[in-house]
Amino acid sequence: MLIPLQEALLHAKKTVETIVLGKETEIQLCFVALLAKSHILIDDLPGMGKTTLAKTMAHVLGLDFQRVQFTSDLMPADIVGTTLLNGNRQFELHKGPIFTRMLLADEINRASPRTQSALLESMAENQVTIDRQTHALPAPFFVMATQNPVDHRGTFPLPDSQLDRFLFKISMGYPNATSEMTLMKNQENSIAIEKATVCLNSQQIIDLQASVNTVNMNEELYQYAYRLVLVTREHPHINTGLSPRASMALIRAAKANALLSARNYVSPDDIKAVFPPLARHRLILNSSLGASINMEHMIDIILNTTAIDAQ
């Protein structure tokens, strides 16, 4: 039987699905990232509904929301804030937009690496340092970042250390025909978001994040998850496999996926569901492969050749 908090969580996800149409899998992964106390990166073309998804989630979850448009001239202080001398000749903190519970970092790879790095401390430790003073960020703190394809003009590839702070990398893609026809006929998304039911609040989300740790996972599935990670380190077509931090993230994500699926135990399908978006931005394939094997193909090979039961 579902407890009221779980019912509210599932209702929140369903509410988002009524506004962001045809993207049930992507919405599921966004909720999983939030429950796992992590962040999500959406790699896609402009106009695919990324901003609508972020705004809808923030509204339905009862989280204050800030959006930062990353550009080549954006500076770190524009994100984290700065201290200024006030009329009393005292330094006063002027908080940047990062002091929020849900931050949309839009087109993050259009900013310079120096500005991108302003997010590192906040995403890893839920705090920022301004003029040698450390300031805690509100809880929960969730970053949803978008980036344009790396072959677009004016983009700076995210460094590996930044990518590793994102639990998942996903792509929205084009909607199906039915969903797009509905969008074409009903274009008032902003009104729909404002009218949507607020299902949760920040404290309830913190409680749900804590309950992820109570989801059961048996030893067999821990072994299965480890074998998946080990394959990425030993496969001849992979130069860089998953780190221990990634293996721990895999367990958190699987448990969060189980919770969001109204279960208090992890199944093999939970691990299989979260492994591709968790691995695709962390693995580095052997450059000699060329176009013969792409990342999605490699991930399919790993999942299809790794047994759930130890042989």
C-alpha cells in the first residue's frame, strides 16, 4: 500500500506528463535524479520542450525556480553572486540566481569553462564560496542543465569533472505525432503550468530523498550492478570506464527508480533503466573504433552480455 507521500509523488509525475506530452521516460529520469539528490543534463536541439519541462517540474513540486541563460560573456559572479559595499560601508552579500531550489542552467555549454566551473561546488556539496566565505544553498537543490549539440557554433565542451556531477544525460527528441498535434492545437503552455496542481513542497521532497535509502536491494543485484561497472573498465572498446563514484550513483538511481515505481525493493529492470543515461556521458570509447560502434550500441552490448545471475 502506498503511503500518502508516495501517492503525492506519483501524482506529481502524472501532472507533469499531462503538460510535457509524450516524454514519460524522460520525466521519470528527471524525477529519479531529483530523488537521488543529483542533477540532470539534457542534450538536445533548441525548442524541444526542455524549459517547459523544468518550469513544470518546479511548479508541481512547489520549488522556487531560477533560470540562467548561459552565454559566452557570462561571468561566475553572475551565477553565484558577489559582495558589495553598502551605504554603511559594510560588505553585503548579493546572492546570485544559484540560491534557489531548482536551477535551469540553459545552454550551459555556451559559457566559458571558467563560468561552467562556478557550478561545480554547488552541484557536489550544495554550497558556494564567495570571497572566501561559504554559503549553504537551499535544500533540496536540483540543477537541470541543457546543452546544444557540441558541433553547434559557439559551444565549449563540458569537462569530465563537470559531466560527472550530472547523474544522467538524456535527450528529449521530437514528440510523437499525437503529442505534437496536441501541442499545435493548444499552445498556451504557460497557462497550463500555472493551473497545474502543486503536489509537494520542499520538505516533503527532502523526506522522499531520505526514503530512497530505505529501499531494499539484495546482494545478487549489488553483484549485477558491479559486473556492469566492471565490464566498462575491462572492455577493449572502452578507454575510460565507470568510476567508483559512478557505481555508487548507479545504486542510488536504481533505488530512486524503484521508489518512483511504487516499490520498496530494487528489481533488475531498475538497474537496466538507469544504466544507459548514467553511463553515456561517462564512458569514453576507443577512438580507433570510428563510427563502427557508437555509445548507444556499446551500452546495449554491455547490458545484453552481462548476466543478472553470476555464472
